Amino acid sequence: MNGNDPLSFGLPHRKPFLFVDRIAGCVAGTEAVGDKVFAADDPMFTGHFPGNPIVPGVILTEALAQVAGIAGDSKNGFLLSAIRSMKFPSPAGPGENIRLRATKTGSLGSLVQFSVSADVGGRVVAEGQIVLNEL
């Protein structure tokens, strides 16, 4: 593992449910930035808009939750507790580098809220707010 490997930040996910390839930056407890490129032969594209493959919004949301978990910097980990809002203004497709960002915006007890966004070359493909529950 290296300093850009999401697993080196304590992320518990493994393939095929690891949706972060590398961490581009992290301020522990505050924010994190990661990248993900989905391969064209990923099985999800077989049935999600055949002929015009699109990364499902639920997968983008999970990728953002994983980056938020890294930003949260918990020794015990997090569970996704709530999706307060999520919008998908533009599609992301296979082979595109998706930049994932999560910034902590507040907390209450074990609940931590994050503002999240994903973009491809500056084009926003997902944005919203999620809440993680610290274990």
C-alpha cells in the first residue's frame, strides 16, 4: 500500500465494492479528495443503459460516502446513515476520471454530515449531502 491507496486510510471496503482508486488529498477529520475510473468492461455497464453506459447514481453516492469515510478519519469506521440530498446534473461514463470530494460540515454525537461532489474535468456529475454514523 502507498499514501494514495484508499486502504492505507483505513477504508474497510474491498473489490468489487471499493469505489475509490486513489486518494489525491486528505485533511484528517475535515476533507478528502479521491479519484475513480470505472473500466468499460465493468459488469454494471452491461445492463445500465446498454450502448450508452452511465455510472449509476447509487454507485456515485457510495463512492462519495467512501471518500467521506476517509475524510472523517474514524478509528472505528462509519456506516452510511442518511442521504440528505443528492443530485446528478450530468452523467459519468466508463473510462472517465471521476474526482470525488467530501468536506465535513457538522456533527452531532456519532453523526457526521458531509457536503459531497463528484466531477469529470470540472463537469459536475453528482453533488449533495450525506450523513455517516461513527461506529
